[in-house]
Amino acid sequence: MANKKIRAYAKSDSDNFIKDERGRTKFFYIWQVLKLKENDIFEFNKLTFFSTQIDESKRARMTPVIKGFFRYIENSNGGVVSGDGESLSHSIAILVLSELDSINFVFGKVESTFHFSEIKTEDLKIRFENGRFYFPDLVGFFSNNSEYSEKWGGKVAIEVKVTHGCEPEKTQDFLNHNIPIIEIYITEKLRFQKELSKQPFDENDLERYYNFLTGIFSKKVYGKVLVDPSSESYNKKLISYEQQKNIKTKKLLASEAEKSDLLNQKLIISNDGIRKYKDTLDAKNIKLKEYEVTLKNLDNRTLLQKFFDVFK
């Protein structure tokens, strides 16, 4: 199902794509264009809007509509394309995520920050040999060598769930081809409330919702890892790590066994010393008791001798 396009490129009268202050092709957001159309129709009419593919040859003409998105004017075959597929909640969430350089994901109790060099939203058709093909909402390309980057081969597909999640066939196909998927669920509290309640809205409401999601997603994004494959290089590294770990464990166990043997030897020597000391102490106690008996006998004889001395 096609996403509503929330931003577009534009050409001016010179037939060149308009650049921003950094020299890059400038994005025109739908709320900006609708305001321009309302407030300055002369300047608005100078612009021709296009889709945002990287390859200029694939860019198609678009027009802003009051429903809050850009509609394709025609497809490559000249047929009309509606562009009414997904909700604005879904499309604006994709837009906000695509503009982040890093995303602080929360997976259950695990929190991990992903840094991206690029998050693509265009030209994402993935076709498998079984004939099935898919269009991920986003594909993020890691900018650093984090654990996830190594494990997932440097990229990850990101799906934004509003009402419909990934089908089992899709997750299985991605797993079979080692393509990871993170699913982000847009709860009712995070949805564009006026769209949800089918109330009228204007470009200002769209801009406020965009800013609202930007504030939320720039802090934390709650998601779920649906497909968690491991790249071949990561598996080899993991096997090597486990082998090194086992070697270190064996060395540690051998070292601990050696220490234990040494302690046992010391304990045996110590016990022998204690026994010898005890034997010596017992012998001394016996001698002491003999001395006590001798002294008692001497005291008794002395008293008896005194008695005999009295009657002499």
C-alpha cells in the first residue's frame, strides 16, 4: 500500500531543482506548500513539485492536495495514481524517522541507540526469487560498527505499524534472506488525532503533528525486533569469540585447579603441623600432671614429717 507523500522537491521557472542553504535539493513540506498556495498564489504557481527519489530520472510530478499530502499527477505509463493508500499518521511517522541521524530504540527492557549514515524511504522495492516482493517503509544504513551493525550486515528494514503489522510470509522471507526488521507501533495516543476522529484539519494541524512526533521520536522510539538474523562475518566472529572464550575458560580452570592443589598441599602441611603441635602439647600436659602428683606427694610427706617431729 502506497504511503502518502508529505514532502516533495520543486523546480522553479529555471527548470532546476531548488537547493537549500547547504547546497542540497530542498524539501518542501506539505504544510509549507499549502500555506504558500493560500498566501502567495503567484509564487506558488512558479513551482513544479516532484517526488524525492535520488535518481532524477525516476522523479515524477506531484501536486499538493488539501487532504494533507502530495498526489502523483501521473505514473510512468501516463495513468493517474491516487496516492491515497496509508494514513497520515503512518506517512508522517515515516518522514520523522527518516530525518533522524540516530534513533534511541527501546526493545522491551533493552535500550540501544542506532546511528545511521542514511535512512532511505524511496526506491526500496525488494524482490525475492520466490516471486514475492516488498516495499519496506524505511531502510536504515548504520554509520558505525556497532554490534547490531555487524550482526545485521550494516542495514535494517524499519516498518511502521499503525493498524496492520508485517505478515508472517514477509517476516519469513526476510529471515530467509538475512534481512532484519524492526517494527514500530504507532499507538492511538501517537496518531494524528483529527484524522483518527475524522475531524477537519488544515496545514497548521499537520505541522503541529509533525513537530509532536519529532519531539517524541528524538527521545525514544519503542519497537520490536521482528527478524533478527546474523551475517556470515558476524557468525564467524562470534564462533571465534566463543573459541577464544573456551580457551580462556580452560586456562582459568587449569589455573584454579593448580591453585586448589597448592592450597590442599599447604593445608596438609598445616594439618600435620597442628597434629605435631597437639602431640607435643599432650605430652607436656602429661608431664605437668606427673609434676602435680609429685608435688602433692612432697607436700603430704612434709606434713607427716612435721607430725612425727611433734611427738619426739
